[in-house]
Amino acid sequence: MIRARGLTVRYPGAPRAVLDGVDLEVRPGEHVLLLGGSGGGKSTLLRVLAGVVPRVVDADVSGAVEVAGVHLPAEQVPPSTGYLTQDPADQLVLPTVRDEVAFGLENRAVPAAQIPPRVEAALRAVGAAHLVDRRTAELSGGEGQRVGLAATLVTAPDVLLLDEPTALLDPAAARGVAAAVAAARTPYRASVLVEHRLDELGVLPGRTVVLDAGGRVAADGPTAGVLVEQASHLAGLGLALPLRAELRAAGVGSLDELAGRDVRRTAVAAPLGAPAAHVVLRARDLRVRRDGRDVLHGVDLDVRAGRVTAVVGPNGSGKSTLLLALAGLLPAAGGVRGGTVGSVFQRPEHQLLARTVRDEVAWGPRRARRTDVDALVAAALGRYALDGLADHDPFRLSGGQQRRLSLAASAVCGHDVLLADEPTFGQDRRTSLACGDALRALADEGRGVVVVTHDLRLVAELADDVVVLRAGHVAGRGATDDVLADVRLLGATGLVLPPVVAAAVATGRPVRAVLGALRSAVRTATGAEASRRPEGRRAVLAGAVGGTPSRHPAGAP
């Protein structure tokens, strides 16, 4: 159903191809997990298979591609193909959820009487039945992701192309969506799934294909064999792995074994922040009403210098709304007082302004008339692994690279508080660690950092404090280890710990120290192998220098 031979893709102005001679064949009934580093060509491959590249996004494409009997590129996308983009907002085009999910059926001239039950069944399958009468503009990122998936599945396509369908979902919702995707697989369909959250999904496709940093196929085989037998190699590429594979890459049998060692020696891999200091941002009785609905109800929050606060909770619980209100970007009742605030939006392209990565990072310091702009920019580009992309158009970066750029551009301004919404969305394990380390460094410099995330491993490795939201209310708060060990609170809010975090909690040791020990062990075990690779650590971290263009291929405005 899918056949690619010698597929090579180069975007205009890129120094090299993002995909280089890719051969791939997926037969009916085969379901493929596509892995690779941030910016390594995964989204580009899906876009080629979906007919988006080069028909919509300009690129030089060579090689042969056939999907569902249609040779690409073609004037029309194969009608039997379903494609979910990395950012669900890109494909939500109708005013209501009901209309959005029905749209594909209407285009296929499905009898009108059959459409409502199919719409309801598709929404129910992804846990979004309660959203059927909502306006798409009101949806949170995770809610939009579930609606987009329902709209993709409702037509029962023969070929299913899914680009990180769980990236914006809370852990429980991610498992539900993974189950819905698995249920959609049949002996007559083929699917390709791009995903980073392997440890949380439970059900993975039977075959795995890995792309290296150069856009070449580095591994292809049964998923169990690739993930476990090649664990060290994959960890060296910077990929997230399920717990069993990560332990194998680290050369240990269990986290208990690691916890039995002197974890104080390895805790430096994720250093504890500065002692609790003065409050740099304070919110009291914060209330927000949007589109006729109460979204936040009397939220109190203190952000302290030198500490990282994680805000977690189910999709639609008000996390992103809270950040917007704290930043003064959303009308709110109640009070917010404190120092200067910088924000990193859930969709980073909404805050990109310049025509090069270097100028984007320099924008804030130049407006502040800083005299050390060049030094600040150089340091930020290095910290966020963007120095190899300094002269590139921000709108032609991959989604993960754009997210690192938005972090760098905000952090370099020196605000008292940094608010980051899903900072590791679209990142592989290595770039997630780089982002987490950079945020930790900002806190250690004395800033207050607030992170909204569904990545509970990031929370465990980074945060000093956790605030749990549910339906716009604060359901709980406390020190990170206390919250992660609070079974009743987690159960009441539908939060499910990833296996690696649950195992770390079960050791009874400080969770950050245990996970730091695991990180150190993986780095030690794979470091020699990684250093022997031609691309080196920086190239893997930075991803494809050409990048995978964002949703705005025409360049900066």
C-alpha cells in the first residue's frame, strides 16, 4: 500500500536533504512505528506520503513514491489516505466539532442518515464524545488533537498517517487514543505512526523504522527486537525508549539496582534548584471566563525565584489559560502582581517575528538596547542547540526546533519569570533533556519558571513544585515527590505515571536523583558509541540542519 524507493527531499535553501535515499514498503495489514530525532525527517516523510510535499509545501523531491495505487506527487491526494498533522489546529477548519468530524464523510457522499452515528462513534472512540457540540476555536490543544484524530479515523481510510497523535494529551487520554488507533488497524489497512511517548502508550505497532539524523533508514524490523536489541544505538541517537529498553541501554536490570547505588553522585545530572526565595509572581483568586464558560475558578499561585513549578492536569483543565492569564495576555478577574514575564506559547510559530534564527533570538535584547547582544545570542544559540541553524528561516524549522527557538528567544530577554507551555512537545529524548536542562539553569540563575506539561517524566526530572488542575480548580499542590506519590490525587485527576517514573517512585528514593542516575548510566553506556558517529552529539541534538518546515512554508511574514 505504501512504497518509496530512493526518496530524497531537500527544502529550498537547505544545505542538505532532510530525507536521503529512503526505501520503505508497507503492505496491507502492516503497521509501522516511525522513530527518529527532532528535525530528522519523520514529519517530512508523512507529508510526502500524504501528498502535501511537494504539492503544498515546496521541496525538491526525487525517487519513486506510491500510496494506495497512486503515484506521487499527484494532483489529488489518494482518497483512501487519512493524515493527522503534528499540530491539530492546522486541520480544524469548521466552526463546531460535529461539523469537523462530519466533513470527511460529507465529502465522500456518505448517506446523510449514516453520518451522525459515525461521527458520534468516532468521537467516542477517542474519548471526545462530550465535545461534540463545542466550538473548535474553544478547544484546548489536547482536545483539538482528539477531535482531529476522530476526523481522521471516521472515514476508515486504507492508509493511516499519524504524526504524534498523543503529544498534547494527558497520560490517561494518550493511552485511550493509542487504544483507539490500535482498534482501527485491520488486515486490510496500513498505518505509519510517529511518536515519542513510547513508554506511555502500551500498544505499539509491530514494526519499527528508525531514521537517523541524516534522514536515512538506520533500522527496520520487529518493534520488540529493534527497541530492545538496539537499545544502546537508539539511546545514542537521542530517542526516548520504553523502560525495559532504556534499562538495557543503561546496562542495569532495574531502577532498584540503580537506587541501591550512591544516587547522590548522579544527582548532578539534574541539579536541585536554589533554595526557596522571594516570590517573583503572585496570583490571587484568579478567575477566567471564556466563550461563556468558566475556565479558571479562584486559582492562587506563588512563583518563587530559583524554583521550577510544573502545572499538570487533564486536557481542558485550564493549564494554558492559567499561563496566558499570568502573562497578562488574557482578561482575568483577581490579581496578578510581580516582576517581568516572558512566555513560550503552545504554538511557537505564533511568536516568531524575524527572518533568521539569529535575528529572532536577538529581537528582545535589541529592543531593550542591550550592548552585549551578540554575546547573549551566541550563548542562547549554543544552550538550545540552535547554533547550526543561526542563518535559517524560523518558519522552515521543524516543530521541535521552533519550540527550542521560542524558548531561547524568551529566555535571553532576562525576564524575572518564564512561562513555558509544553516546552518539550515535538522533542526527542535528547532535545527534551536539553530543554529541561536549560530551564533548570534559568531557575538556578534566580528566575522563576512555570512549565505546563503532560510529560510527567519532565516534571519528575525538572520541577521543584507541582500544581494539579482539574476543571479550572486547584486539585492539589506540593513538592514534586509528594505529588507523584499521592495515589489518590493522581487517580482523582486521571494522571497516570509513566512506567519509568512509577518505578522511580517505588524505590523510595528521591525521584529526581533516581532518574538522574538512570540518565547518567545511559549516557555513560552509550557515550563512546555516540562519539564515534560522524555526526557527533551536536548534530544529533540539533537535528536536520535543513529541518522539516513548519506549517508556514512561505517564510516569515
